[in-house]
Amino acid sequence: MPGAGAAPPILDFSAFYSGDAAAKQKLVEDVRNCCLHNGFFQITGHAVPLELQQRIMGWNKKFFDLPLEQKMKINKDTSNTWNRGYELFKSQMLEEGTLPELKEGFYIGDEIPKTHPYFINKKLNSGPNMWPSLEHMPDVEDFKATALDYYHRVVDLAKDILKVLALTLDLEENWFHAFTEDAVATMRLLHYPSQPADSPAKLTRGIGAHTDFGTITLLLQDKVAGLQVYDNATKEWLDVRPTPGAFVVNLGNLMMRWSNDKYISNVHRVINVSGQERYSIPVFFSGNPDFVVECLPNCRKEGEEAKYGRITVEQAVLGGYADSYGRAEKFKKDAAEKAKQAGGVPAAKEVAVA
Ligand SMILES: O=C(O)CCC(=O)C(=O)O
Ligand SMILES: [Fe+2]
């Protein structure tokens, strides 16, 4: 059971599929305790094949091995407005006071054609993916097929996890059904270069301390450690150990708000001082963008007011993005301004690029 100073437990999710009522009940209780404690757990025994996880991890590395100018051709900031494609090193800064983050990313989502109502109505992160060209990646069709297969299976798993979450709140298993229909989710391939050992003190981060903006996140890590969860009780950072085949599951801000802060969207970060390159793949499950979220049943006492008003999924997620990217942009502008005042060239190349 999670307690002060305990790393997120590894739960066997096969109990959900097994038909063994006692095992399923135990899973529900374990998940509930994690949600109340720090909103993090790992799961094994799910239906996403290990072999598929390994193939998408292989593509993760292959993608980032492309030369920078090829990745920049599908830069998410310049090639589209629906949040797909390549994200340059140091684009994000989630933790106030730290330096822009030492990670690069590649955003993928469901393949939404330009004729789809979500694209036409500019719904949250909805549109065609941005793939490398055939010229730069001759087997890009395999990359696409693997990424989309992986995406859909993880989204299905997210829906099963939401069934368990409904049970943790004593709701009917399909309570989240309307919310999960036509849901938006975003997956990002991430690459963290190895950082110097003094990174924690020097305030350089792979990804700064943050909470996720969506409903739930399902993260695949490779073998290289670096992810840490903040333990509110002991005020220490706990390592989330890479576990073969496991997904790290954590609740995002939308779920915390929806549950009236009963369930926790917890602070986490990555600092990669392993001496090796690190790769990971989070899938952020947002939900149906038009779904209106307001305090879940069984999350407040009789007569108690809900802490938050109604909000659509789309509004809630977009609010979180604006904060984190705005911070990185401001930092870069300030750095460029400082360099100009000092009469020098901007210190870092990315100041000009971003
Ligand atoms: O790469 C990881 O292990 C964590 C990534 C993460 O927290 C995020 O992308 O929000
Ligand atoms: Fe995160």
C-alpha cells in the first residue's frame, strides 16, 4: 500500500479482465489508495503487447536520430496549429526558476483528416499528423502504422483504467462512457540527453517539476531511470523505477479538479543523470473536448460546495498549455534581451530558432 516515502506501487491490471471478483475488488482498492495518496501507480498485466511497446520505443530512437534540419521540417510550431510534430530542445519550461528543458519531443495523435468536424471546428489538438518525408525516412509507413496501432491500444487501456476509476468512486463501471467517446489524446515521443551529475543543483531539468494537464497519463519508460515523483509527506523525490512492460499511470489536473481535489494530480519531473540517453512515451488522455466537467459524484460531503465551476475538457487542457509554454517563451525573450544589452550575440542558438 502506498504510504509516506513509498514509491508508486506496481499493480497487476489483469485482475480487471480476469472475472475474479475478489481480485478485481482488490485492484479497485489499490487504485483508490494511490489516487488519494499521490495519483501515481504502475500497471503490468494490461493488454498492450510488450513487442509493440518495444517497436514504438525503437521508432522513438530512430526518429530522434534524424538530422535536426529534417526534424525541423515538421516543427510543431511552424508546420501546423494543431500541436503535431517535432518540438525542439528547450521549448518548454514547466518549473519556474529552472532552465529550459533538456528534452526534444515528437507529438502524435489520432489521424484526423482535414474533412473531420474536429479539424473544421479547430478542436483541441485535432488534425493530420506530421510525419517525416519518405525521402528522409524510407520506412516511414511502418513508423506510422506502429505509432497509430500503439496509440489506439493505449487509448483503449486508458478507457479501461477509467472504468476502474469509476469503481473507486463507487460509480457504475461505465460512468465515464460519454466522456471517453470521440476522446482526444496526445502521445509524445520524448528524448532526454544525458545530463551532467550536478544538474539537480544547477537547475537544469529534463522536464521540470510539473503536474499533467489532462485526465490521465499512461507513460512508457525505457530502461533508463530519471522520472521522479514528489512525496508530499516526506518532501522528497521518489524514483519511479523503470519496470519492463509496465505503464506508469498518473492522474492529471483535470481529474483532480473533477474530483473536487479528492484525487491527486501530483508533481513529477525528470532529471537524466544516468549517463545514458533516455527515451519515454507519455500518452495524455484528455477526453471528449466538448464534455463538460463538474464535480464528480461522491467527491464532496453533504451540503459541501463544489470547489470549481463547470468547464469543458478543451478549456481545461488549453489553460495548462498556455502557462508552461508562455513561461519558456518569456525566459527566451528575457535571455535575448539581456544578451543584446550586454552587446553580445544571443547566448543560445535556440533563442533565434524558437
Ligand atoms: O519522460 C517521463 O518519464 C515523464 C514525462 C512527463 O512527465 C510528461 O511528458 O508530462
Ligand atoms: Fe508529466
